[in-house]
Amino acid sequence: MPIRHLLFAALVGLLAPLAEAREYRFSDAHLHYVDFFQESEGMTPLLEAMAAGNIDHVMISGISVAKKWHEDEPKRPRYYAGDDAGAYWYSATDVQIAAALKRLPAEQRERFHPFLTGFNPTDKNADAHVRRMLELDPGLWQGIGEVFTRHDDLTALIYGDTPRANNEAMARIYHLAAEYDLPVMLHSNITSKRERNPLYLEEIEEPLRNHPHVRFIWAHAGTSMEIHRHQQKLDFLLPTLTRMLDEYPNLYIDLSWTVLRPYLLDAEGRPDEGWLQLVRSYPARFMIGSDVVGRFDGLGQYLDDFRPFLDALPEEVARQVARDNFLAVLPRKRQAELRD
């Protein structure tokens, strides 16, 4: 073969992977506009980060608690775990979200899907408060959450009773969610940072059984960074999710950052075949999110980090996970508006 043909063949081989590279548009299914001090960089940096990261749509919520700067602490903590001061339920977080969205032009506002979160999930009055918020801004709110129930050390820091996903106060919230056709995102750890078994699994399974008409988004698939610090990887997570997705058609999984490693990708960044098979088996039930809190400079990178896993999926499934599955859990009326 002439040398020029060999060179051409080599060039084609080098360029082929580039030609096949996929371009993704994203929905960020888990974003907090404010941090644990109810502060935010604001809408302009968020919109700039969305443009840079190919992010078309965002689930936007506040943070349902505020971290206290205790009188005895000379330095303000940077995060809820920065010191031993408590945190308290903070309803004004939703007011901030609503105000920020109302200042946007209509065409930008369409890209945001606000979830109500500013209520105490141990208070049986909470559903009345949520109903008032829904009635104050008809059509604004498109979901409920992220609701903090079992949440590492934050659970112990919050003043009052221990929140659970299966208490009576939350059951009243679920009935309201079904009435308004709202999805519910729950942070409910599957276990503690020391128990190597699904210690708290029943707390999420009971609502799934008892409220089949509610679409539940399980934040981080029940995992957390604090659990991983102590246990590294939960061997029971994959088989547990496999069973639950088969049993509960109303269960959706948020794969945001604590699931990416060590589950979706191994230490060398290679996709895990077991998780690939799970997503292929339930292609409409997974979504990705950044879980950023009030700061948006790394937003696009958090979602782009999923690319090796997405690229290993069939292309149509990858696009569902990257963008469309989140939009499909929104209220049916909102889905119709997006199609129009």
C-alpha cells in the first residue's frame, strides 16, 4: 500500500473517536440556589454557568435549614459541619427562590423548575404551610424538596425532633403532593455512617408503598459523602436499588455527585457494568444533578463528570439520563407547556 494511503488510514483512525464524541444537553436535577446561611451568588452567575455547561433546565430549591453562628464561636463556620452549633428550619428560603425567579425575563424563567423546601418535616402543620405557599403563587412551584430527613450529622444538629421520611407529618405532605401532582425529592440516608446494612431503608420504602401516586426522587440514591468517608462503598446498594426499582414504579433515582464515585465510576474512571445494566434496565428512572449550594462556578463540570458513564450507555438512554428524565417527573401540566 502506498505510504500516502497508510497515512490517510492512520489519520482516519485518529479522528474516528472524535467524530463519534457525543454532545449532551443537561438538566440539573438537584441544585440549591442558596447555601446553609441562605446566601447566594445570584442569578447572573447561575445563568452564566448554565450557558457554559450546556444546561437547559434546572431544578432549583432553597435549603430548608439555616446554620446558626453561635455566640461562643469567634469565627463564622463555612458549612453546616463547620462547628457544633445547631441549625433550624427556615421557611423564608422559598421566598428567596420565588423572588429571584420573578425578576427573570419570562424566557429565562421557563428554564427553572422550583421545588418548595422551607418547612419542618416533623410538624403536622407543615402541609397547611405548603398549601398556603402553593396558593400564594399558583403554578410557580413544580415539586417539593429536597426534604432533609436522615442526613448524616446534620440530622443531629437540627433543633427539634428527628425527621423521618415515614412519619405522619410527611404522610400529610405526600397526600398534598398527589393532589397537586408534584414530585417529592427526599434526602433519606439508606444507613448510618457505621452500620454496614440498610438500617434506615424502611423509612423510604414505607412512603413508596403507601403513596403509589407520588413520584419520589431519592436524592443520591440514599448515599452521602459522610457514609463513604467511613464505609467507602456500600456493597448492598446496587442489589437493593435493583429490587426497589422493580417493586416501586414511582421511584426515581438522583445520581448526583456522591453516587458518581465509587459507584458509577471506579477509581480509574471506568464505568461500572452493574450500574450500566441497572440504568439500561430502567432508562426512564435516573437523573443527574450537581447539588451545588449557592455557588455556581463549577456547575458545568459537576455534570460533565458524568460523561464517561453516559458515553457507555446507549445514546438515547444517555440523553434521557442527562436531560429528559428530570423533565418527565414534573407536573403533567408543566410537561405539556414545555412540549408546546
